[in-house]
Amino acid sequence: MTDPAERFPVITQVRSELSRYLRTETVGGAFLLIAAAAALLWVNSPWGASYVTMTETVLAVPPLHLDLTLADWTKDGLLAIFFFVAGLELKRELVVGELADPKRAALPIIAAVGGVVTPALIAMAVGVGVEGMDRGWAIPVATDIAFALAVLAMTGSRIPASARVFLLSLAVVDDLMAIVLIAVLFTTTVSLLWLLAALACFAGWALAQHKRIRGPWLYLPIALVAWYALHEAGIHPTMAGVVLGLLTRVRPDPGEDEAPATRLEHLIQPISAGLCVPLFALFASGVPLDGRVFGELFSDRLALAVILGLLLGKTLGIFGISWLAIRFGIAKRPAGLGYRDMFALSVLGAIGFTVSLLVAELALADVGDGSAVELAKAAVLVTSMAASLAGSALLLRRGRVHQARQDARALEREDNGVIEIPAGSSLRDRERRTSNGAEAVPGQGEGSTK
């Protein structure tokens, strides 16, 4: 029989890349949590003033008229790298991944729309009339890819692999819509000349990809100029990362081992997950948590808008619209997943971190004395932790259910004289298990070919 990897090389490559992406994001999620915890401990310690001093330290580049604080550099600069990786991942998913098949892409796309619209509506309704909510309603619309996948990897190992594919596809589309919102909401005045310069950089990148030019000597200067041009144009410069990622080629040429997008992901993703996102979390998560803040979390309408938008809006939006889409035949339920599994994944969708913290800073920076930003960020942090704990509990419970079903099927097969051999078993173990003359079949573990 022909090896499936030889019959479907593109599918095999995509699955391999998706697995690698999940493993990397798991590590990145752990680094993100450590950095956020360090920031919270630091700012709420006797040395909290030094944290504030660090974040407000200005690192200027006089020739370019860039006078940004360290916190701004992480928000505007390092996150551009994170969004570049997100753009690469989105392009690959759209061309050769899960989102390339309209039938398979329908559910995560519909779920992502529900997970953006519902939180926004709830935040608007709860925070109507509150200063800053004219743009602050966008705070709870984004799901954090690294954080959510890290929780899934740690607590959902017994859940079918289709859960990871669904959550990843959902989060990628979700982040794309959040990126569009950032571009629309936080662009006030645009400099046409600098915008044309940025468009010229994008055209140059696309042309270089078309001409199959390789080497950082061309692409790195284009990326830096594009970032600076958008910054000067008045558009949030992280958009440069997204656009350049979407313009990168994802299909390898004949005789080419890897497409440029794959090579760039291999090179840049560890930097993004292990350095850029954790540093942003370190500079963005330093929120003073005292009695006043905890009291306002459950009384201030701005905080309630963020909390209910994330925890209630995300969960109901993702699960509710997914249920309706499946119920009316618009989309198909992922293989092996029940509605309770999808509800647990919807709770993970309420983990808003990186993009939510970014939107909070952008939307509320000019509101009052800065306390609104701190309150909104505290609401994001507390809600994300609550969603991660609730989602973990649900995933662990669903994992036990799936494991029990798998054990029952294995026992039934054994009673019928068929011995299931776990993937990776040694030859001696296989001989011992089949010494009674029963038929042996491969197990259903990750390494199984069945």
C-alpha cells in the first residue's frame, strides 16, 4: 500500500508544519505567562517605582525623529515581528492549510466572526456612555494564540487533534479581524506621502518574491523602511508585519526544499515566541493590583465591559454561532469533537492577552490620568486567568471522557481477539502481546499510521 505521505505530500507538509507551530507556541505561551507574572510581581513589590521608570525610559533615534519609550518600542516595534509571523501563518493557512478548503474553513471563520462581534456588542452595551468606550469596545475582541494553545497543550492532550486545528484556525482569523480593527480605529490622520512610501516597500517585497530573490540583504531594509513609513504615515506600524507576511510566497517551487514563508517561520518564530511577545508582556502587564483596583473590577462599567465582553461574549459568540452553523448545515463539526468539547474550546477563546492589552493601551491612552488603561489591563489579565482555569478544568474532564471511550473500544477489540499494539512498541513487546495467536493492529496513538 502506498504511504499516505507519498500520496499527499502537501497535506503531510501542512500537518507537520502545524504540529511544529503548536509546539513553538506552547513554549511561547509559557514564556508569556512567566513574563506577565514577573511584571505583576515587580510593579506590586517595594521596587515598583523602578518598573515604572524602566517602562517610561525614552530610547530615541534623533536622525529619524523617533522618541519612543521602551514600552512603546515593544508595542510598536517588537509586536510587528509577532504580527509578521501571524501574517505568514495566515497566508499559509489560506493557500495550503485548513482555510484553503471552503468546507473545512467555514466553521472556524464563522466562529471567529461570532467571537469578535458578540464581545464587541456586549462591551458596547455594558460600557455605553463611559469615557473611552467609543474605541474601548474593541478590547475584548481578540483571542491570544500563544496563551490559548499553551493551555490546550497542557490540559487537552487527550482531546482529538482536530481541536488544535480548530482553535488555531479560529485564532488566526480572529487576530486578522483584530488587526483590521486596529488599523481602522487607531488611524486618525494619514500622511499620503509616507503611505505611498510604505506601499512602494510592499510592492518591492512582492516583486522580490515573484523574482525568487533570496537573502536578507534586500528584505530586511524593505521591512525596516516599511515599518518606519507606516509609523510616519500615522498608521500603527505593526500593520507592516501583517502585510509583508501576506505577501510572502508559501508554495515551494519544483526542486525547492522549503517555501520562503516556511524558512522565515523557522527563523523568526522562535524570536517572536521566545523574545518579542514575552518582552511586550513584561512591559504591558505591570498593573498595580490593590484594593481599589480589585474593587473597581466588579463595579466600574469599563472593567465590567471588558470582563463580560471577554468571558461571556467570547464563549457565547464562538460556541453559539458554531452550534447554529452546524445545526443548519452551513458547516461541519470537527471530526471527533462533541459539542461539549467545542464549548471548552470556546472558553479558551476568552483568553485575551497580547492584542487585548495592545488595544487597551491604544484606546484608553488619552483617557483621564491613565487609571483607565490600568483598570482595563487588569480586567484583561484577571479574565484571561479565569478563562484559562475554567477552560483547563473543562478540557481535563473532556479528556477523561475521551480516554474512557478509547479504553472501552480497545477492550472490546481485545475481547474480539484483536490486540491493539500501542504506537512505538518494541518487537519483543509485539511478540509478547500476540503470543496467544490473536490478530495485532496498530494503536491509535499519535505515532499510529491507522
